[in-house]
Amino acid sequence: MSETWEVVAEIYGELQAELLRGLLEAQGILVVLNQEGAGRAYGLNVGPLGQVQIMVPASSVEDARHVLADYYAGKFETPNEEESEDIEENEDEQDS
């Protein structure tokens, strides 16, 4: 019996959808993107035709929602230049 797929997010724009797909797949979660054919053909990213559904297997819904929540909370952001310098200084101090 095949597993059912559930929508964990609906966003506008294929580029953002692909970014989130990569993030979820990097966490080991299978992803399927679903978009209206005309919207995809014309490259729309607004309105009903620009909406992309991010779908995952039912068994991965909870994990996917946690990953997306962390993403929107900024937990996957890279440090800015100042923070990078602070991190490097702390690493140098620890190595001494």
C-alpha cells in the first residue's frame, strides 16, 4: 500500500518552493512540489496559478513542519560578517 502525501506549506513562487524543497531534502525528508500546470508553464508566482504546494509523506509531516518553523524563525541563517569574526576569535582562543 502506498503512503499518502500531505501539504505542509503553500507558498507563491517556484524559486522559494525549490529552496524549501532543498532544505527539507537536506534533512532527509522526501518532497513533491505541486503547482497548477499553466502557472508553471508561464512562470507565474502570484495569484492562484503561482501557488506551489509543498507535499511530504504523511509519516514526515511533523518533521517537515518543525524544519519549516525553524527556517522561518531564522535558525538556518548564516552569521553576518561581525558574528563570523566573533566566532573565529572564539575558536582561536579555544585553540590556544
